[in-house]
Amino acid sequence: MVAPPDPPSLTPLFQEPEPPEPVRSADPGRARPPAGDLAFSPPSGSSDPAADGHPGAPASGLPHPVASDTVSPGVSGTSQPAASGASAALVLVIVDGANVVGSVPDGWWRDRAGAAVRLRDSLAAVPAAGLPDVPAPVEVVLVVEGKARDIPQDPGGVRVERAPGSGDDKIVDLVRDTAATRRTIVVTADRGLRERVTALGAEVRGPSVVPR
């Protein structure tokens, strides 16, 4: 009698692989979880700002980006310091006292200081009124020289600048200091002075634009 053949193998064609061994960390007692199970946690010793009640803090604990134009105290930046006074934003009107006084033949040569005082007092209305083509408010500086150099300051708002020598040179110095950062207008009929100050960036007006 012939023996029957052996039955086919019952071993399944597919076997589920055994789970991998966990990766061991430096701490032999702690296994590192698989990559898919990693989650963000704040560094040791810190807390999540959102959990601490800081408004607007992202839930992840990461800080908000800082605006590029923000400079923190103690950190150098490109922002410029604030102006020292409100007058820095005003148009600067520099009046050539000797030239404006001399534009009216009213006997000024008999009392140069008195004529300069009258001009100073007439200019007191300009800061609040402006010039015909320049709206108020403006800052007004009266440059005086020679015998008119010692007139007192005006309590009404016109600043008197006393030239130690040439009034033209004093005006040029003032323009050089201001024209690069604020609009500057020189009131004079002196052609040579006009050329010097316009070369530095100032505008010019004739004596008739101010009260005399």
C-alpha cells in the first residue's frame, strides 16, 4: 500500500514582523519613542508663555517676530534721536537785518540800533502769521551787526542773533547748520549773500515779504 503524500505546509505566506527594539538613550532606563511620537515641549526650567497668561503668545512657546524698525534699549540701530524741540520742525526764516532796514529810506542811518529794534518789533507778527507764500507757524531769526548788535532780545518770539563781524557771514553759518535738515528761508536783497545761501540749500525772499 502506498503511503499518502504529506499534507501541504500550514505555515502562512505572510508573517507579521516583530516590533523593533526601542532606541536606547544615554539614560539606560529611558527608551526614546519612535520619531512619529515626538512632541514639542518647552526647555527644562522654562514655561510656555501662552500657559503663563501672556496675551498673544503662540501656543508653541516661540516668541513673536520683532518688527524690523524696533530697537530695544541698549541695542544699536539706525533710528535717529528725536528733535530737541518743537521749533526744529518749523520753517526757519532768517532776516538780514541790515539789508532789510536799508531797503526803506526812513532815516535809519541816524539811529541804526533804533531802526533794528523797530524791525524786530515788526517781525513779532511773523511767527504766527507766516510769509505770503509760507504758512504759519514759522521760526524767525533776526541777524544784526555793527551798532545794532546790542539790541535786546524780543520777548514776542523773534530770536536775535548778533554777528561778531560780518552779518552775511553769520547768516551763512546759520544756513550751513540748518538747511540740510529743515526748510530755511533767508530774507535779503543782497545778491552776493543770496548766491552763498542758495548754494547751501536755502531759499531766498526779498525784504518786501516781511513787515517793516
